[in-house]
Amino acid sequence: MKRLKLGRTDIEVSELCLGSMTWGTQNTEAEGHAQIDMALDRGCDFIDTAEMYPVNPVRAETVGITETIIGSWFAKTGRRDEVVLATKMSGLNGGFVRKNIPPNPDTLREALDGSLKRLQTDYIDLYQLHWPNRGSFQFRQNWAYDPRGQNPEAEIANMVAMMEVLRELVAEGKIRAFGLSNESSWGAMQWLKAAEATGGPRVASIQNEYSLLDRLYDTDLSETSVNEGVTLLAFSPLATGLLTGKYQGGVIPDGSRMSLSETLGGRRTERAFVAVDAYLDIAKRHGLDPSQMAIAWCRTRPFQTVPIFGATSLEQLDVALGAAEVTLSDAVLDEIDKAHRAHPMPY
């Protein structure tokens, strides 16, 4: 599996990243451990998690279980140094983490120390903010996005204060790099300015949703990524399973994400199924697995991209990891472009 540098850091990661958000709800501890074993055997050493995981659904009583599962694997195997580990600090939420207190210099240390304890490690390779204090246009909020209620002066002041603590945490060896999630171009640039002003860690990555069906990253964020050397960590490259084709024709497999979340977080629309048909047709005519085509396509983008995928079985994981061996032809890429123009923003 190919490797690349994360942002402008010296941290090398595999070109694919294993997501873990189902470990503790849809997957047992043993299954999570088996997935880590398989990923490492196949050259995928980049694992992403978050303090709020698992999901489907998110509940206060399950917060932190996924990190605990990863931590028990580290303790059992002693292979911490073989993994590039990313986790995330929750932002404002429904009260399931820190009673809905927003990220600030005080809660930053508290959150990180909690993650380190659950993960049974002394350091995090990539520490990310899960979403901005001011809100985000991610998760279908783009349709009615209105930033007029924001307080940019207060936001920037908090970023500077947070960055000063992040600088200390890097010096203490607790984190190696810093990243964002569910962010905008404006937010990323303000964080980069805060890093420059304080000597803190510059933004190495932005973890946003990105797939054949969700391409909000393609314009301003793409420019930011290229010009500022920021890697996109693309979550849901399979559009929560839609791009596998398993939900076509009204099918809802037992134990699938749609069986737990009827609308797939607003992704389940008639236009989405029509768009998926177009991509399934491309894959079929070119002898490609649709999941592997969707993941491999992310790696063809003009900005550096690492797809993050999750799996609820080793069979699914085996297919996803196989995307590293897939090279899409110019003909396939041209047909994908035409399908996107015919079916833009289907949800």
C-alpha cells in the first residue's frame, strides 16, 4: 500500500485509513481487534477514532467505548508503534460529552487526557477538533447555511487560546499533529493564522465528508488544501453504504446502517438512488467493484486525499482494502465526471 506525508508534517500514513466508529455498537471488541489485525497485515496503519464513538446511535453511556477497544488492542499486542493513530475532541453536542461545554483551552486538556487514558497510550499522532464551535455546513446543513449569527472575533480569540495549549501539548509529546473536521475554508485559514501567530502546530488535515455523492470539498476547500498543504481525510467515501449498491431497490439489509438510521442522516433521497445507479453502471461495464471504484476515485483528486472507511465485517473490510490495488482508467474517470454533472448534489 502506498504511503504519503500527512499535510506538511513528517508523519507518514497509509493511503487508506481504517475508521472505527461502529466498534462498540455494531461490532464487538473482538471484531474491532480483528479489523485492526487485517488492516495492518494489508499495509493500512492509519486508524481514526473519536472520543464520542461509537455511533449508530451516539449515547452518553457508550461514549469512549471505541477508544477503549483500541486501547485494549494496544495493551494486548504491544504494537502501538505500528499504528498512526488519529482521534477527535467533540464540539458542542447534545450533552453526551462534557455536558455540552464547547472546546476551550481548559476542556482541551481534559478531553485529550481522557482519550489517552482510554487508548492506553502516551501520545496521539493526529489530534482533531470534531466540529467547529460556531457550527458547520456539513451533514446536510449546507441547504440552509447562514453564518450571520457567528461571532468571528470571539471565534478567533478562542482559536488563538486553543493553539497556545496545542503548542504546549506538542512540546509535552502528547500530540504530534493537529487537524480539523467538518470545517470550512474560512475556519481552516483562521486556524492556520493562529498557528503562525502562536508557534503552534499548523493544520495538517481536514476530515470532512467526501464521496462521489458529496463533493462540497471540490471548490474553496480544494484550493485551501492545495495551497496550504492540508490533507483531506475523506469520511464516508461510500456514502454510508449507498455506493455499494446494497440499498438499491428498497433493500435494507439486517444490521446495516439504514436499518439503524432510516434516512442515513439525510442521505436517503430518490435522487441519491438514481445517482448510485449511474455509478453502479460505470463499475459494472468496466469490471470494477463499486466500493473499490468509489474509494479509489477519492485518491485521484487534485488535492491530497486519504479515504476513511468503516466496516462491520471482515468481508467488507477485505473489499475496501482492495481499493489500494485499483487504478481507474481515464475512460472511467471521464464517465464518473459525466455522471456527476448529470446528478450533482443528490442529497
